[in-house]
Amino acid sequence: PTNPSWARMGEFKDHGALVAELRGGNMYPMSLVALAAAFSPDAQATPFPVRLPYRASGGGVAPVSETLAEWQRMTIVSAARAHPDAYRGLRLLFVDYGYREEFPHIPAGVEALHDLLTSQRVPHVIDAYDGTHNDVLRQRMKQRVLPLLATVLAPAGG
């Protein structure tokens, strides 16, 4: 992974350190712990009750194979492959990503998801924008996501 937060995860010794990083403008360490809580929880792990799919190694990161495999099984592409009928039942499936993502797996994953959903005849909307993972977030929500949600959630006939 290219996001430098993976290599820094060992620096965070408690929740307060994550909060301080978040207040300093870097949401990624907190986000990685949150993802790990969903994908690979471990009540015995310290300092956070999760297993991460990468560990610091020689100035970079190395995969933790077993945990990385768990994460890969939890991706939206894997879930859509395993449960296409559940995805067909959604009223809206919207995914957006930036052309300059800090997470290079996201554009490739979105493309794989689009191909899979199209082959399964699952209605979906894919939106790419000029920016990074967090660029123009407020604008995207206001101009694209909320109007789509309003349409989908509007009462029938009104």
C-alpha cells in the first residue's frame, strides 16, 4: 500500500494518539483501525483490539498474509460475488472515487465491482471525480450523493 499511514501504525500506542492525529488533519490512522475493527477484530490484540493486514518492515510495510486474506474476503467485490440477489435488492448502490486516490486499490476495485455488478445485472452508479480520496468531499455530498439519496428515499408518488 502506498498510504504512509500503514507504516506509521506502530507509532500509535493508544486511542488518544489516534485522536491527536485526527485533530492534526490525518484521518487515515483512525480509519485504518476502524476498518480493522470491522474486518479483523481481535479482543486480545494491543494497543487496539484489531489485527492489521500490514506491518512496518524495513522502512516500508509488509503484508500479514492471514489478515490480508481476511480483508480481501470482506471487500465489496467479494460480497457482491457471494450475494448478488442481496445487491439486486438495493434501492441505490453508489460508489465514487478520485482519479488521484491515495489508495491505488480503490480505482481498480471500483472497476472490478462495476464489471461484476454489470455482469450480474445489478443497478449501480459509479462516479469518478478529479481529486484525491478526500478532495471536495462536502461538494460531492451536496451536489451528487444527497440528491441521489433524496430521489431514492422520496415517498412513492410524491
